[in-house]
Amino acid sequence: MASNVPLNELGEFFKKRRSELSPRTVGLPEQGGPRRVAGLRREEVARLASISTDYYTRLEQGRMQASAPVLDALARVLHLDDDQRSYLFQLAGKPVGRPRNRGRQKVQPQLQRVLDDLTVTPALVQGRRGDVLAWNSPAAALVTDFSRLPEKHRNYPRIQFTDRAMRTLYADWETSAQICVAQLRMEAAKYPEDPRLIELVGELSLRDQQFAQWWGEHRVAGRTVGTKTLNHPVVGELVLDWDTLTANTDPDQHLTVWTAAPGSPTHDRLRILASWAAEQNMAASSPVG
């Protein structure tokens, strides 16, 4: 009886993951009428994984074991990240093997719509390694014009240490930079063999002695909440609360927003900054002549 426990846990894991996904998330058309249960149906998961519904049902019920190729297909269908994939293979008693290749990330459409709707609040989306995947106009006005950077250099830790303007923008640059390094340490623990992360750490260690020192201290930090004071060259001092939201559709994408209490000087200055950014964008798009 004990040998069935892992299979039962595996089935519960499958049920939990499919309950968290919608047909639209996995590219299926929405069917009319309410669903009896949340998430994907068993037959939808089976069809996407190119296996029979009966085979998948037996897996969920803990009545049979899956092969490694089937586990890989289900990990893809259920949008598992590398940690979840490793857990899946461990439950099934299979060698984890190498994580699937991670291509270049693109911002999730839902997050892009949020950015587009935030016309006054600075916000950006970061992916793995702190790569800046998308941003809105107030964020570009607040931090830097990300569009002027080559795509491979749109990385927040890299900007933090290579753009000299950041050291005057942040009132306490050292603390902010140390947090940035600690967050990158968390990424390295999650993806220790990521070649782009290894390259980034090597580059910054050679370019900046402080980065090398802080990296060697092995401090870690997650992306959560906090308060930062910025000395902006256009609107002056900004005391901003920042918060980070993680996308359910891709846990490696994080939306960071900077806000201020209504009626505060910073709240008013953010509106001035947004108006200034709109004027700059309008002037840049106007034809010359």
C-alpha cells in the first residue's frame, strides 16, 4: 500500500496544476457555458500532451506510472517551471535530467495591458536575471529610456552597476545595489547553470569591485516590497513605495510598480513627471520641418 502513496501524490499534483490553468492560457478556445470544475478538463490535458484520456485518468488516479517522455510532455502542457518539473520527476521516481531549454522571454500579454493602462504610475516587468521585458512611459522617465539600450543590455542589475546616473538617482545607491545583488543570488540558486546569468555575473564582477565583494557575501533576497528615495533630475526628490507582483502564467515574470500616497509631494511630482514624459514622447514623434 505504501508504494501507492507517491502515485497518489503525483495525481494530486496533476489535478492541482490543471485546476490553475484556463483554456485560454494553453491556447484552447473558450467553450460556452460554465464548467463543473475549475481549470482544464482531463481530456484537454491529454489531448495537448498527445496521450489518451484513459492513460491520463489512470495517472491522476494513481493507478499507473508515467514514462519520462510523458512527464516531459505534461510538464510542458501544465506550464511547470523548472522547480515544479523537478518535483514532478521526483514524485514519479524518474531521473530529473537537464531542465528544458529556456528561450528568450517575452512579456505576458496580461502584464503588457496593465503597463499600458498605467499612465501615471511607473511600472516595469522583469524576467529571469532581472531582464527588463517591458515598461511604461513613466518608468522610462523615472529610471532610464530602456528603448535606447540594446536588448541584451536591458537588465536591471546591469543598469544598476554600469549606468553612472543610477548612483545619483538613488539617494542610497549602495543599499539598493546590495538588494539587487541579493536578488540576483536567488536567481542563481534557482538556475545555477543559466549561461546568460553566469556571463552577467562574470561581467559585473570584473567591471565593479563592489559587485564582486557583495556577490561573494552570498546574501539573498526575494522580490517583495519596500521604499526607495530617488533624486530625480526633473522633478526632484521622490519617496516611492515599490511592490512586486508575480505573474501566474509565468512565475519568472514580475511586475514592479512605484507608487506614493495620494496628496503627498511625491504623488504630485509623479503626475508632473508623467506629463513631462508625455511631452517628450510627443516631441520625439513629431515630424521635423
